Amino acid sequence: MKKLLMIIGTLGVMSFTTNQVMNTWLLSEAINDVQDMQEWLEQDIYNGRIDQSVASDYLETSELAEDRLIKYYNNNK
């Protein structure tokens, strides 16, 4: 009986750890995606593909989203 409980406990811990690692990775990828989009916007501004005033609104919003994601990431490590 003890062995069965130990096996179940071990599997439970492994499952939680795997889910936590996956969630951390997904959150990290979301932050990376936002940062990529910011770089693309800056390139589009430089190349004249998007108006400066419109792009600044997009950049401001994406920076706010990035900050919130990073804060959430740091609070849930």
C-alpha cells in the first residue's frame, strides 16, 4: 500500500512540474512574440511603411502588454 501511495504521489509531482514548466515556457514565448512585434513596428516606422503617430500608439500598447506579461511571469516563477 505504501508503494502505491508513493508511486501516485511521485506521478502527481511529476505532472505538476511538467505543467508548470510548460506554462512557464508558453508565457516566455508570448513575451518573446510581443518583443518581436515591437521590433517589426520599429522597422516599419524606419522604412516608412506605417505612420509614426499610429505606430507610437501600437508600440505603447504592446509595451504595456509586455510589461504585464513580464510582471506575471516574475510573480509566478
